[in-house]
Amino acid sequence: MKGLPGYYLLFAATLLALMALGSWWTIFISKAIFQEQQNSRLQLTQAAQVAALKLGQQESAPAQGPIKGTPQLEVIHILQANTGPMAFPLEPRYPDLAVRPTAQSMAHLDQVLAKRRRMIWGEGTLLFLLIGVCSLMLARLVFQERRHLQRMESFVSAFTHEMKTPLAGMKSLLQTMAAGRIPPQERQTLLLMGLREAERLEHSIENVLLSGSLRTNRLQVQVVDLDLRPILESFVEHRRRVLVGNSQLLHLTWDRDCLDAHVAADPSALHMILENLVDNALKYGEMKPVRLHVSQKAHMVLLAVTDEGIGFHQHQASVLFKPFHRSTSGAGTSQHGTGLGLTIARTLARRMGGELEAWSAGPGSGATFTLKLPTPNMEITT
Ligand SMILES: Nc1ncnc2c1ncn2[C@@H]1O[C@H](COP(=O)(O)OP(=O)(O)OP(=O)(O)O)[C@@H](O)[C@H]1O
Ligand SMILES: [Mg+2]
């Protein structure tokens, strides 16, 4: 319970008090009803006693059967008095007769008692059930809040790190350049390295801003007819340029019938998805080749980004798309990132009527992320 906010403790104490009150209330009411029933029985018995006294002094003997005006009582022959409710002889004149409450009236009293008891125990059980549900909800809230706090803490530390590292890189680069110690033939390489750091910074900031806009629905995607080939070629070319010394890592291939594929997509959303998928493939790809392959299936264009890197267990595939999820073991932990990229990419893909799926043959076997986008003539349903 250490570290729980005061209001949770207050809420838990209130629930306990409610339980105690509920138990007390159920037992108390149940006892009260039993007492009331005993009183009713006693009253009926006393009424039989009074009636026996009165009838015992009458001039004429009363007829056997229910008493007129008091149907809960009946006159019986004294021999019948051995069975059923207690009977009172009609002393002094008719000792062979007796008055007693009818069996039906006694049974009626028992039925009323049983019905009320059922009601009280039913209500008591319902109260306990409701308290149980409230307790479960409270436990869930506490658990969720803790998890959220943990995620926020790790996000803040990852994001700070994300900001700091490229900034430090750019600063030392600028300092070296300002000191004029760089030979002219190395200047271009260093500038590209600086550009890569700036892009990394931009990528992180864009991810954070975008995830906020997507969560609050401020961002609307505008789906238009896009010619995929020039977009992918210019994207790959740009990425190759900033992959200083490793430009051969990135390959773009097409199925023959897809060379002039068109998709219904939002250009900036598509760019953002590509950025995230390729960034991941390079980051978690252990500097091995990354392939972008375009194919077509039914009315969907499939863009698969495949790497030969750290991979993952297939049963974890859906978890990767959860916000702030980052690998907690293996080589993935050493990579920079905030855990937002795939969440954003899948959300954008779905908003354009497409899908984003992850597949891997297992840890160390590389991974494939497949973006499916509808072709322009297909009606978008989401
Ligand atoms: N190509 C991949 N191979 C193996 N694991 C991957 C791959 N892409 C993503 N992952 C796993 O999924 C997690 C979530 O990826 P995501 O892109 O959402 O976040 P990130 O790359 O850690 O940070 P960000 O993209 O926000 O900078 C990663 O931390 C990594 O563990
Ligand atoms: Mg990423």
C-alpha cells in the first residue's frame, strides 16, 4: 500500500464501512422481521384465548368451523386439539369445544416471514455484489494509474535522452567546424552526420506532437490518389543520402505489375509511416540490409519493410503497437526511441482505410512490417 494516494485509502475505508454497515443492516432487519412474526403469532394466540373465554360463556354452543367476523380463528372439537396450533377450551359451558388459530392463518404468517427474509438476504447479497464490483474497479484504477505513471516516467526519461543525444552531437560538430579543424574533403560527411542528428531530433518531436493530435482527434487525414513510385523513390534516395557511409543498406523493389501502383492515401501520413518503419528497420536491423518491397493483393497495395535484425516473438507482435512500448530485453534496449512510432504508424494507416501488420520468425530472425493501403478506386470503409 506504500505510496498510495490518500483518496484511495479513503475510498477503501468507505467500502469497508459500507460492508460492515451492510452486514449489520442485513442481520438487524432479518432479526426484526423474525421478532415481528413471533409477535403476530402471539397476538393470534391471545385472540384465540379471549374468544374461548367469550364463547365459553355464551347461551348457545357455537358451531364448529371458522368464527364469524374473525376468520383467522376456528372452533373445533376438543379431540382435534392435539394436532395443529395451540387450542383453548370453551370453559366453563362447552369444555368439549376449543378455539384455536386456523392452520391457514399460521401458514400465512410463516409465508410472509419467509418472503421478507428472502427479500432482505437478496438485497444484502446485491449490496455486497455492488461493493465487490466497486472494489474491483478501484483496484483496476489503482493498477492503471500506476502503470500510466510508470510509462510516463519512462517516456519522459526516454524523450529527454532523445533530445539530448542529437543536440550534443550537433553541438560538438559545430564546435569542431567553428574551430576550423576539418579538412575540406571531410566537411560534406560531417554536414550529413549533422543533418542526420537534426532529422532524428525532428522525428522524435514530430512523433510526440503527432501522437497528441491523433489522440485528441485534431488531425484529419486527407486521402488522395497517389502515384507510389516517385514518392518511394524520392524517400529512399533521401534516406540513403543521410545514411552516411551505409547508403547501400536500403533497397527498393517492386512486383512487376506494381510499378505504376497508385494508392488512396494522405501524402504526409504516408511519409510519416515510412519514416517510422524505415527508422525502426535501420535501428533494430543491426546494420544489415533493409528492403522495401511493393506488391498488390486484391484491392490493396502492400508495402513490406523487411530487415534482418533483432526480430521478436510473434506473440508479441500486437504489443509493439501499444503506446510507449519499448523492448525491455536484448539488443533493442540500447536503441534510442520513445515507443510512439508504431502506434502512430498503425493509427495513420487505419485512418486511411489501410492496416499495418508486424511479422517475425523469432528473435534474431529479422522482422517485416507490412503496410496495406487501398487502391484509389476502392471505397474506404474506416
Ligand atoms: N524492425 C523491428 N525489429 C524488431 N523490433 C522492432 C522493430 N520495430 C519496432 N520494434 C520494437 O517495437 C518497439 C516499438 O517501436 P516504436 O517504433 O513504436 O518505438 P521506438 O522505435 O522505440 O521509438 P520511436 O519510434 O518513438 O522513436 C521498439 O522499441 C522495438 O522493441
Ligand atoms: Mg520507432
